[in-house]
Amino acid sequence: METPPKTVQILGIPFYNDSLETALKIAHTDGGLFLAPSGPGLAELGKNPLYDEALQTADVNLIDSGYLALLWKQHRGESLQRHSGLKFIQALIDAPRFKNNTRQLWVMPDPTHCDTTKQYLASQDIHLDSQQFYLAPHYTDFPIQDQTLLETIREQRPDYVILTIAGGKQEVLGHWLRDHLDYKPTILCIGAAIAFLTGKQATIPAWADRIYIGWLLRVTTAPKTFFPRYWKARKLRSLLNRWGEQMPKAS
């Protein structure tokens, strides 16, 4: 783009702080690594250098965490332009430029999510073949790398690579893929966001996402799974109070 988008430095990370339309334009024309780090993920900054580096060097870090936006408002008195992973993927799917470009590769966590995503995209007039869905292995050990996926991207050369695997891992994998490709697709790490649209996870209406309670709807549907995860985000407050604009260091 001729004019770089606005960003704000929080915890050592340049967060995207511009319009949704500009973010979509970057995705369509410039490509690069798009991340939408969660509150629980951000609360672990300083503990995994690979995750920290992925966020620090991403092309676009969307502000997904409503808690982060609220804390920054309290901390600095500045309102942020929050675009959640759910908001962004919905806008991308609705965009004619995305609908009319089937050069897509979706990286899915399991066959069921693969099937429901393919059906949902078809209902949105995006008709993809089975080869445009990659079933990811269960990544366990860091660094998260996948040579088979890399070769698949090199062979297909999609314009959009959408990773829908677990947060904390997808960012590291996306960063590795970007740095090992000889072209610049849009690599979008959205985690479970597509599952909110397909019905595989809790339905999160636009109004609930807008007022920062999407996490609460997830917790109510599966409290044993999601409450411990979101409880970790409470550490964000102390991180912001201590580090502000700087990247936390391991203690």
C-alpha cells in the first residue's frame, strides 16, 4: 500500500489500528501474515520466543481481544479499532473479490471441521474442491513446522491460506510458512472463528462480538473447556501495567 496502515505498539507488538476496509485491501492486494492473537495467548507473552517473534514480525496483527482493548482504554485512554478474527473472516467471505477467487487453501484441524467448512463456504457461493482443504496433523512439539503443507502451498500457489488450528501454534506455523515461500500469499490465522459460522462452536452474533462478550458465549456452551483458557487472560492487566509498550521478558 502507498500509505502504511495505522498501528499501535502494545506489549512489543505492532497491532493494526486502522479500518476494516483497509485491512481487507491489504489481504486482497499485498498479502502477508495476518494474525488475530487471543487474550489468553497474549497473556503468555515472554514465555515462547517463537510465538513472540511471530507476533512481532506479522504483517497485520488484528486486535481480537476485547479485554486487551478495554485494558488499553483504561491504561492510556485510547480507543482501539478492534477487528476480531470472526469479524474479519466474515467480511472476507462476504467480499466479492474473495468469493470470485477460488485460489484458496484451508488448513483444518479435523475431517468434521473440514466438511462443515466446505458446506458453509458453498452456501456462501464459494465452491472449493477437496484438494483445497488440508487436514493438519496434530502439532505437538515446537517449533511448529509442516513440510507437507509447505509443499502443498508451493504446488497450488493459493492467494489465500487460512489456518484454523489452535492458537499459539497457528501463529508459529504461519510465520514459518511465510518465511519459506517464494511468493507472498495472504496467510490468515483465525483459529476457531470459522467454526462460529459453521455451527461447530457457539454461535456468536455480530452484536455480541461488538460488545466483547463472544468469549462468554463460548464459556457457557463448554465451561470446563473454555473457562480455564479464558481465565489465563486475567494476567494481561499485570503485563500491561508492568511492560506497557514493551515486549514482556521471561521472569
